[in-house]
Amino acid sequence: MMHNNESAENYLETILILSKKLPVVRSVDIANELGYKKSSISIAMKNLREKNQITVTDAGFIYLTDEGRQIAEMIYERHQLLSECLTKLGVDPGTAAADACRIEHVISAESFAAIKHYLSVHPDFPEYK
């Protein structure tokens, strides 16, 4: 998968996460959350706007479009599940979150669905017998 796509997915996921804890999301909030320069955020937001994945109001408030929200929720779900899965396997939570952040962009829909199904059938895994 292209780095550009991964970057866009990270921005969309960050907007989703921030929208859950802030009344409105602005470029400065994204910059603070990710530790990026505001100029980098501006370029990214322009690209997401052109792809119709976000809208930005005159006041600078950023909202996900339906398409943007769909991508963000998919990535967020992958992140949560993979992070939890790795932690259950004994991986340090910080490492698990960092690894989940990389895996979430490259795992196929088929593999993710298989992991999700396995966990729904074996909620108490790991089960080494």
C-alpha cells in the first residue's frame, strides 16, 4: 500500500478520535495530537478535502464526510482489535499500539475478518493447552 494512503488513513483516524473528545476539531488539534507542523496538516487537509473525505467550515472546523468516516472507522476498529489482540498475547501495550498502527494499514480485509471472527469465537484466547 502506498505511504500516501497510510498517511491519509492516519489523519482520518485522528480526526475521528479527536471528534469523540472535542466539541470541534481544528488543524491545530490535529497538529498537537500528532506532533506535526501546522503547515504539514494544512497540506494534508487540502488533500483530504479534494478527495471529498473531509469538509472544512469557514471557521476552520473539520468534519469527516460519509466516505471519510467509513475509512476512519475501519482503521480505528483495526487498531483497537489488533492492539488488544497483541496485548492479550503478552506484548507490551505501548509496543502493541505502535505495531497495530502499522499493521492496520496493510492487513487485507480477509485476514482482518478472520482475526475478528476467531476472537469472537475465542474471547478468552490465548488458550495454549
